Amino acid sequence: MRQVARIAPSILAADFARLGAEVATVEPYVDWLHVDVMDGHFVPNLSLGIPVIASLAKVTDLPLDCHMMTTNPHAYLGALRDAGAWQVTVHIEAYPDPTAVAARTREEGLCFGLVLNPPTPVEALVPYVELCDTVLVMSVNPGFGGQRFLDATLAKVEVLRKSIDSGGLTTDIEIDGGIGPATAKRARDAGADVFVAGTSIFGADDPVAAIAELRRAIDDRR
Ligand code: DX5
Ligand code: ZN
């Protein structure tokens, strides 16, 4: 069953010198806060880590959805929990068999998700959907904001939607990369539940208006 559509702004596109204020601006209008952790190894970029997550948890009640673009996120599960993370998503490319990392994440009291990169076939993830609160389909290659949405990823959303529905599961399908009103609408039609948006929200002159436009695009009541 398709879940209510939710919006998760990605702080990667925010002004880090004003992070608290940026989050406060969007907080009343969104559902999760998407936090991109990069290690310069799993992806060719660096972003932020545990201290920033801990600071964020002190200033927001939004669930912190931590997208780990790192080689060994299992080493940081306790620290993520202590910092105030809510959900940790790890890449299937880092854990071809994610059974153990899923169990360890849950033991820490965290929600667990698996992420799929554009070149990775969806079949790599399908056998593990039932381990997940969330499956995250990357609609750009990870590492950088502001990239163009890759159309071919919509077919993966469709496959996951069928798999989740036929299994009677409640796993959320999250989509990340190049999301604005037009791409979000297409991803919603394909079956996505949670929409990560960095540039289209924090890069907008009026982030609140940008969120409203995104919300209209994915609103099922239209
Ligand atoms: C990319 C990150 C994304 C990124 C999305 O590696 O996982 O969350 O911030 O940025 P936009 O919305 O600008 O494509
Ligand atoms: Zn992300």
C-alpha cells in the first residue's frame, strides 16, 4: 500500500554557516530532515559527520534521516544513535548482504534503510526489502547536489512498489537526487513515498514556497 507522501529536505544544499536558521525555516512544512554523510572514499566528496548531527538534533524535532555515503557505516551506529539520528540508510553497494548491518542498526534502536545507486540493478536490493523501513532509490550518482534527475531510475521505483505491495509490507520508498515538482510528480506516479530535495528547496529564493509547490506536485488529492 502506497504511504502518505512525505518531503525530506537535504541540508547538503543549505548554508552551513546558518544551518539552525535554515532548518527552522523549513521545519513546520516538512516531514523528515535528510542528512548526507560522505567520507571522501565511498563517494568522491566530503560533507559532514556526527558532531553536526548532534547539533541538529538539539535544534529540531524533525526525524533525522541519515544517508551514509561511507565505506563502513556499521562502525558508527552507536555514535549515530547517541547523536540523535532516527534512521540510518546504508548502500547495498557497501553491503551486498546487509542482513547483519540491518540487525545491528535495529539493536541500536535506529530505523534501517538500504540505498541503491543508479548503476546497481534493483534485483540486488529486492531480496532485502523486508529488512528495511525505507528503501532509497538514488536518482543521481551520489556525492553531489544539484545534478540532473536520471529518468531510468523510475523503473526501479516501480519494481520496488510492486515488490512491497505484493509482500504486504509497509516499507517506504524514498527517492533522492534532482527532485523538484516535475520529477517528484513522476516519482510519485511510479510509487515513491518520500521525496528528498536539496537544491530545489534550499537553493530557492523562497524555500517555503518551493516546499508548497513540491507538496502540490505529490499531493494525491488533486
Ligand atoms: C547526493 C545526496 C543528495 C543530494 C540531493 O549524493 O544524496 O541527498 O543532497 O541534492 P539535490 O536535491 O540538489 O539533487
Ligand atoms: Zn542523500
